[in-house]
Amino acid sequence: MKQEFQNTGESTRKPTDSSMQERILEMQHDFTESEQRLAEVALAHMSTLAAYSATELAQMAGVSKATAGRFFRRLGYESFNDARSRQRDAGDKGSPLFALAGIEPGGVVAEDSLRAHLSDDLQNLANTFERLDPADLKKAILTLQRGRRIFIAGFRNGRVLAQYAWALLTQLRDGVQLVPGAGLNLAEDLADLNEGDVLLVMDFRRRVALLRPMVEHANQVSAQVIVLTDPSATELPARADVILRCVNKGAGIFDSYIAAMSVINHLCTSLGLALGPAARQRLAQIEALHDHYGDLHR
């Protein structure tokens, strides 16, 4: 973290139409230590920010109310009340219903919509990889390499990411399992989870309550936990051994998972290189079976 310094300016940027999350991510490298703590609290409570006062947020971050006021002015708001009012008006950003309510049918030119979509996805990728700590990536790869077995968990949109991770990891090593499996037998699928195993969790909004007891079970049996999540998550990251945050802002109705997919791809490619001959041998065996079954067009 950066050393604390006296910030005398009222605001370092002009108000824009960007979300508070975007503003925080754009400015995070310039924050003081106190502002970093406020940023973490704001991101963690983004969906319910309107329910808090400036004093309550300051207390949660361990800073003064005056510091909190300067922080929100620095983000471009007139005051914390202005920021809270805009968050209240923004509605539930995790719900496609709320997002759809703000889009006028036929009001956006297709070309402009596509350009905005591309711009947001590129920004998601840039923000994600700028924030990722190489040490966390290295630890995640080593954990996936050394784990006796890997259990991959995800629900709703996180299920798609979990299936993608499973599809790549199972080509590189054995002992990779998607939970819950096809039978949706969660208890049976995790009954064998134990010390030496890895639970890889996809925790993206809107969050599913089942993930917490799964992670708590992993903690109890001393399994390693890797969490891929969005910037606003706090509950599961607090119980994880490795946290990889992926920005998922969507330009339209739905959140974007392009950054999370890219991180998973990078992790699995790096794991393949780390496994070396073992991964090559497994991939060669898979190719031989494809030839035997004749299931792929050559």
C-alpha cells in the first residue's frame, strides 16, 4: 500500500456517468492507505451502499468521517450523500431486470452498442490483469499442480466458468471433478474432499448461498481454496487461500465474464507448462483415444 499523505484537493476528477466501481478501479493506484481501506469497504458494500451513512462507512474502514467525505469528492461526487443517492438510483446492478429497465427499446444504434460492448470488455481485461498480483497467480498454479484432487464449484453464471475450467484442467491432469455433478448430489460429490485437495470456486454476483457452506467445509477438512470472484466479494475471499478478482462490468443487460475466462485460460496454460512431461503424456493419451474413437474431424 502507498504511504499516507495529506490530500488537500477536493477532487482530482470531474464527475462522469461511470459507475462508482469503475471510478475506484481507475484511481486505485493513486489512493492513500486510508483511501485504499475506504475503497475496499465501498466495493464490498456496493450493492447496499445507500443503506449506510458516511460515519458508518468511515468506522468500517477505520478512518475519520472527514477522510470519507474527501474520498467521495475525489471520486467526483459532490458529497457522500450525492454518491449514495446515485447508488440508490442505480438499482440492483446484478439483476438483468434492473439493467433492462434502463435501456430504451430501439434507442441504441447497433454499431454504437457493439462499440460500447467491445470497449467495456477490453477495459474489463485491462483492469483485471493490472490488479492481479503475480504472486497470487503463481500460488494458484502451484496449488493446482500439487493438489491431490481438484473440485471445481460454480452456480448460475459461475457454472459456465466452472465447466470451462473443468474442460481445460481435465486435459492436463487427473483427479478433476465438477461439483455438483450431473446428478446434483452435492453432499456425495464433496464427501471425499480432504486435506491435500483443492476447491476451486467461481463466486460471481448474484451470489448463491450454497457456496459458503461448501467453502467452510473445505476449511474444516484443511483443503486449499482458490476463489475466482468479482471486485465486490468479501465473504468467500475471507475464507480463501488464493483470491483472483476479475472485473465483470457489462455494457448491456448482463455481466461480462471475458476477464474471468481469460484468467482461467492463463492459469491452465501455465499449469500445463508447470506439469511438463506429465501434461504432455496425458494430452498424447487423449489424442490417441480421439484417433481410436474417430470422434473428431481431422
